[in-house]
Amino acid sequence: MNVLVTGGAGYIGSCVSQYLIDKGNNLIVIDNLSTGLKKNIPKKCKFYKCNIQDTKKINRIFEKNKIDIVMHFAAYVDNAESILKSKKYFKNNYYNGRIFFSNCINNGINKIIYSSTAAVYGNKKKKINEKDILKPLTPYSSSKVLLEEYLEKNKKNLSCIVLRYFNVVGADSRLRCGFNINKGSNLFLNLCRSVSKNKRFNINGKTYDSKDGTTIRDFIHVSDLSEVHYKLSKLIIKKKVFLKLNCGYGFGYSVLEVLQEFIRVSKKKINYQFVKKRKGDIVVSISNSSKLKKIIKWQPKYHSLGYLVKSSLNWYKKVTNQ
């Protein structure tokens, strides 16, 4: 199978690319390296430094390569930054994405797996299923919704799967690729920094309507997510579909639970303090992923909190020691 991956130098894009190569697929990677790392790109692939909206360059790539399926990861993903820089997020995530997908359709490349986000749902007090009403709270999640809607409007011309990721963590088991430790801000990355640099950790809010007053998230290891992409790529090659699927484990951990697990695994003390809540933070986000599990008969392998933490710490340690 010949797979074109956009954003293949980024965290999830690079890990999925490496997994697909391990399974014997041919990979073409496009990335402008604005946030991705070139060293993350698997060696056994064709790499083009290119913007997804650069139609002329993309057309040349289409002409030079046989492409069976496109996996689109290229996007800005920082929720907090999107509130401050909304135009940047709508331009890149929506407008540029629309240009790219339109170009794919015009060139007869109509099998697409699109990386969306669980943030499109906003706040829900129960497990989230794919039929729930979308209530994005930030420009980041709104930009993802808009591109989902564009794909749905063109579903007659496409075989497409929209994947709504919950919180992706961890790294490749052989530590060949993983998250950027120098950019971004999320729970696992910030805790890795606190463990490594003995830096005080801030918890945003302690009075949420949850079991311990802190926010709760459904996490998924990037290797499990990579397997999901692989299995769905085989499905989309065989038949025409238009699916929206949640990618998570179906249970969540609070910020305090994750913090305590980092302390246990690292055997280091973490100094932490509570600070004010952040605008746009979701209280509880847990997936109902039964639809995904049924369609591809998927059973997660890396779902223990201990493994999620250990995998993240191992990657962070490797990168900081390079």
C-alpha cells in the first residue's frame, strides 16, 4: 500500500508512518517542518518539504508517486495558543486543509483518513459517542469541525474516515520517534519537564465537578493509535465508507491521578501548586470507542497508566540526553 502522510515530521504523523513502514507499506511524507522535526521522519520513506496548500508542488508529488491513500495529520494543535492566535489556526487547519483535500479530489485521490480531535465535542458529562452534538470551545477545535464538515459535504467523491483523537501520549516502543519535548504544552509533557528539571508543576483549577476537583481525560498511547490507522487503512482500501470514529480507551484519569503515577514511576518528588482555571478547558472527556472496536476488532495493548507514563518518560529522557 502506498500512503501519503501530511505532517509526517510531527508527533503522531511520524509514529504512524513508522508503524506503517514496519508493516511493509510504502510511505510518502509531506511536511513544511514549521513544528515537526526532520529527525522524526522514518528513514525508509520519500520526504518532501512542502506546504499542503502549495498546489503546484503537491501536484508534482502526485505525478511522481502512486498514492493509494492519504492520511492527513498536518495541523497546529495547541488549544491555548489557538485562543490567542485564532486566525493562524483557521488559516492553517481549515483553509489550507480544504485546499489540499480539494486538490486530492481533483487528482482522483479519494481515500482519506483525517486526524480530528475529541475537543470538537466540548464539555460532556457522559461518555462521548460519535452522534453527540459538537460544541467546540476553542479556535483549534472549531477549525477541526470546519474541515470535518468540508469532507462530509464532499463524501460522494470520497472514501473517508474522520478520527477524533482523545489525548495521545507515549512514544514509539523502540524510541525512534515521539513528541516534541521543546514545543507545546500538555499534561504529560509538562510532567516530564517537572520530573527532569525539578520544575514546579501547575494544576489549572481544583474545583471542577469531578472526583478530585481536577479535569479528567481519556488517554491513548500513540502505538495503539498507529495500529488503528493501519487497520482502518486496510478497510478503506477495500470498500467505500464515510465514518467518524472516536479514538480512546473509554476510561479516564484525573490530573492528580496522572501526577501521582509520574511520582511513582519516576521515584521523584514533584512540587505542584494549584493555579486558576484556563479558559476553554473541558472538565471531563471520555470516549465511547465501541464503534471503532467493533469495526476493526481492535483491542488496545498499551492502556495501563503506568505504561503511558513510562513510555513518555523514556522518550523525554532519550531526547534530553542526545
